[in-house]
Amino acid sequence: MVALYGSAAIEPLHKAFLTDQWPGTMWTMEALAKIKDERCLPIYIAALAHHEPNVRQAAIEGLKFNTGLDLGWQPEPWQTWWKNQAGNE
């Protein structure tokens, strides 16, 4: 098995997250939350609406780690913030 680290791991982890198979969903979000890369931000924001609390917690941790902000647990403030960043829609 080939290990991927940092930004090289984002795409495979995002694909794994989208399968929505517990507990893999939580593990992939926890792994993504440790990567400091703005490409993860939309993934974290989408994960705030996930049905599993542990996934939402990991998403919040990733958002705080990457942005230094705490806009709460609801996706809407984060979506607005992301849209207001230069070049993001």
C-alpha cells in the first residue's frame, strides 16, 4: 500500500469521505482535518451538514486549523465566508 501525505492525500481522502461508509467517513475527515490546505475547506464546510456528530467535530477542527476562525457549527456562516474569499464561488 502506498502512503500519501499532505496535499497528495486530499483527493483520495475526499473520495473516501464521499462513500459515506461509517466509520471510514469519520477517519477520513479526521485525516483531512490535519492537512493545512485551502482545497480542504469546501470539504469541511460540506461535512458540517453530516449526520454523524464526530464527522462534524472533525470538520470544525479542520476549519479552525486552516482558517484560525470559529464561525460555529452551522454550515451557512462558513459558506458565506468561503464565498467572500477571493475567487471562490
